[in-house]
Amino acid sequence: MKKKKEPLKYHIFQNITFLLKCIRREHPLLLIFIIMQVILSVISPVFGIYIPKITLDLVMGSADTAQIFLVLGGFGIVMVLSMALSGMANEGKYIMYNDMRRYYQMELFLQSLSCDYKNVESEEGQTKYQRAMSTLRNGDWSGTSIMIVSSIDIVVSLLCFFIYSGIMSSLSPYMVLLLIVLSLISLFGTRQAQSYEYKQNDLTAAYEKKLSYVIRTGSNAAFGKDMRLYHAGGWFQELRSSLIEESAKLAGKIQDRYFASGVVNAFVLFLRDGIAYSYLIYAVSAGQITIPEFTLYFGAVTAFSGFVNGIVNNLNELNGANLQMNSMRAFLDNTNDPEPETPLALSDLKEYSIEFCDVCFSYGTDTGFVLDHFNLKINAGEKIALVGVNGAGKTTVVKLLCGFYKPDSGIILIGGQDINNFRKKDLLKLYAAVFQDIYIPPFTAAENVSMQELKTTDRNRVEECLVKTGLWEQFCGQPTGIDTPMTKEITGGIVLSGGQQQKLLMARALYKDAPILILDEPTAALDPIAESRTYEQFHEIASDKTAVYISHRLASTRFCDKIAFLSNGKITEEGTHDELMQKGGAYSQMFALQSQYYQNKEVAAAYAEA
Ligand SMILES: Nc1ncnc2c1ncn2[C@@H]1O[C@H](COP(=O)(O)OP(=O)(O)OP(=O)(O)O)[C@@H](O)[C@H]1O
């Protein structure tokens, strides 16, 4: 069934108010420019249509040449001044609109940093972010600028509309009515096209997202080897072309709607102006109006059409901008889970045991439960290995523990306290973690370890942590030492191997020195020597901490106090390695399977002993 489009959360007026408040806060001078522009833009056209009439009245009346020059000279000076000021306001304001766009971009960026992790990870969150950012990419055509520019034009057009309606209705009120009705018909046509464009917005964003993913993946050096080795270049090219083709087809359909509405508009405008001018010609030839009045009304009809058109077109622009504004604000409004009303302080914690009590969790209504009445107790200071097949839910356990997601039911306790009772920021202070998915940002090694800017980084401690994780040799030989950037794109920068990157992350966890340590597959990319060293370090690092260690290498879990085997959303086996081996359940079968790959019995035995 076709998904029904949700109604817009904010209407035009709410969005204009929102933008004006932002401008008042960030750029009050722009507000002054806006007011100045409105006043000047109303004065100029009104003078413009009265000058010919007054000139004709003066010429055809009894005024002498000096009087004519005096009046026209006065008008001329006012016109030149108002045009110069209006031009200045016009040019200056675009620089300020630019500043405002940078401000909104910063707001979106800050929101992406501070919003709950689930909003960043989810498909819906990613789409919202893409849509929000794309609204600011079009320079002066961005929704935030169009909304203000069009609002100014509408205010100007409306004020002029009332002034000109007054002038025109002295000729014929029906004429005013006719001009309005025909203009409204053209508004309806354009709105149809815009509403079609809005309905296709999700599809457009989906194409953009896929395309940017294909381009990013295609140009990613990490994927470059596989791309060449498996001759996947053609496939990516094909993907890119088909996405561009689909997106062009969609853009074409949208364009067709605009073209059709443009044709209707042109016909309606031709009809409107034709009727008005014919009537004026008839009135002057029938002697109902004088020649100076004819010039006034003629100017008024031409300008009146312009103002009604201005209102209509700008309303259409405003509608389009409003859709963009809603996309932007949908991301800014990303609702985070509420903080506790009376939060506990971390100092209230006496110890750092962890307990999952009957926790159920799924990533969404379409997917099944990843954790299904999950129970697990880790005593303070205990080191537990969490094992299970791929997709069993081990990383999910960590995400829930960190508060990145909330359980659908059940509670999670730390030191006997529900984690929901701590502020999110405080809760995260309890953990130092090394996650499976490695990403090293292109900052210096020191910044990557401390995860702070250099001026607040304890350089000695960084060195200590790098020594402990066996990565110090990598940097002590570098001319820039721990200030070496972690990217080849900067001169003097280096790229670490997969295993070295894991060591860097270990150093980061060490530096944080939090009471709970979480290692999610920390040795996957390490050589055996580094792996065995990591276990030793783990003992050293985790000696006084509660620790969760996730690994597929079952031999590596033996140094933990306890092993918990996760299957079907529950802990199905729990105990020491020897206990679980004796039990002969899923853990022992998995362990046996892993050991049998070692052909040499001695190595297999050593593996079992490890
Ligand atoms: N953000 C997400 N949205 C939807 N489903 C998810 C998300 N993250 C994980 N899953 C699903 O939840 C299940 C458990 O994933 P999880 O990463 O916790 O498993 P895991 O035991 O850590 O796996 P592995 O050993 O392969 O790392 C999987 O079926 C996975 O597809």
C-alpha cells in the first residue's frame, strides 16, 4: 500500500518566525536591512506610476517650465536616492544570508554531534540528515534564504497591491476582481507542480544517498584493492549510471509538471493583461478617462499585474522553501530520549557491577527481538567474555549498556542503580571501549588517543598509553612524534595498519581510565604476538575494573573470570572455560570446531592451553 505523506509539522508563518528569531539573535543588522528594503521597495514603484501622470497634468495644465523642472527634479532625486539605498540593501544582505546559512549548517552539525546515537545510526536518522543538509547546499536558492527573500517580496507586493487596488478600483472594482481571480488560477497550477515535487522528496533523497554512498565507496582507498582485484569498477560505474539515470528520470517528471503549469500560467497571464488593456483603451476612446489618467491606469495595470504575480510567485517560492525548512527542522528537532528528572551523581556509585534484568530489545517493529528476556550479572571487578555466533547480539548488549539504545522492557543496573537514572553524559564517563568498527579521524596521534584538543591533552600520559599498547615505537621514530597526523593527506602524516589502529584504540581506552572496560573484538586484526600481548595488557589495564570482552577467538577468552555464551537473545551457558568444556554444550562444540583447524595436534593443544 502506498505510504501516506505526513502533514508538514511547521506552517509558513511558524518557519518565518523561526528564521527571524535566528536572524535577530545572530545578525541583527540584517533585520535593519530587511526593513529598509521593504520601505524603499514600496516607495519606488508608487513614484514610478505617478510621475508620468503628474508630468502630463503639468504639461497639459497651466504650469510653467520652471515649476515642471522643480517637481520632476524633486521626484528624480527621491527616486535616485531610494534606488541607491535599495541597491545597497540588496547587495549587502546576500553576504549576511551567507553568514546565516553557515550558522544553520553549524546548528545541524552540532545537532548531529549531540543527538542520541540511535538517531545517527538509523536509516531514518541518516535520511533526515541528508535532507536537512541538502536544503542548505543551493546558496541563495536555499530554503532559508528564499523564505526571507520571498517574504520581503510578498510584504512589498502586498503593500503595493493595496495602494494600486485603491487606484484601480476608482476605475472599476470588477477590474481588480478579475485581475485577482486570474492570478489565483495561475497560483493553483504552480502549487500542483510543487506539491508533486514534495511528494517525490523521499525518493530524491534516497537516490542522493545511494549515489553518494556509491561514489564514496568507489573512491575509498580501503576498498580500492578489492575493486581492482575483483574487477568491480564496471559494476560501480553501472550502479552510478543507473542511479543517475533514475534520478534524472524523476527530475524530468518533476520538470514536466513545472512545464505544464508554466504553459497554463502563460495563457492565464495573457488573458488577464489582454482584458485589462482592452478595457483601458475602450475607456479612453469613449472619453470615460483623460489621457493623464490613462497613463496612470495603464502603469497601474502593468504594475498591478506585476504585484499580483509577485505575490503569487513568491507564495509558490515560499511553499517550496517551507518544505525545505520542514526538512531542516525535522533534523534539528530530532527528539532525544529525556534526561532523568532527578539524576543520580556518579559519586553515588559504590561499585561498578553490571546487571541486565529481563531485557528485551529489537531495533524496530519490523525486526525480531535481538535480546529476548536477556539476563546477565557481572560482579564488580569481574572480567567477563561474551561469546556467540555472528549476529547473536553481543555488540547490541554493549550499545544498551552505554545507553545508546533503550531496552523495550527490562532494566540495566550499574552498581545496583538503573542506568536511566544517570545523565547520558555521566553514564558514558563510566566506560572506556574499543569498538569493532575502527575509524581513526585524521588528527594527530596524541589527539586520537586523548580525544581532546592538544592544549588539554596530557602528552606524558599519551606516551605512557602508547608504550603500554606497544605502539610507541611507531611514533618515537617520527620527526613529529605523537603530533604525527593520522592521514597521508597531510605532509608527514602516516597511515597505521589495521592491527596498529586497534592498538591506538586500546591506548585511547587506556587514556580514558574509566571504571568499566569494554573490548569488542579488539584482537581481530592483531598478529599472534600482539594478540598475546593484548591479553597481558588487558589483565594489567583491567586489573581493578569491571570488564566485558567480546571475541570470536574462544581461546582468547580463557583469561576472563567467566564466559557467557549468547544465543537466541539469551545467555544459554555461563561459567569458566573448564566448566563450559565439561558441560559439552554449544560453547565446547564451538571451541572444538575452532581448534580442529590446527592440523598439528601440538599446536591445537597449545591453542587449547593458550
Ligand atoms: N542499527 C541496527 N539496525 C537494525 N538492526 C541491527 C542494527 N545493528 C545490529 N542489527 C542487527 O541486530 C543483530 C545483532 O547484531 P550485533 O551487531 O549485536 O551482533 P554481534 O553478536 O555483535 O555480531 P558479530 O559477532 O558479527 O559482531 C543482527 O541481526 C544485526 O543485523
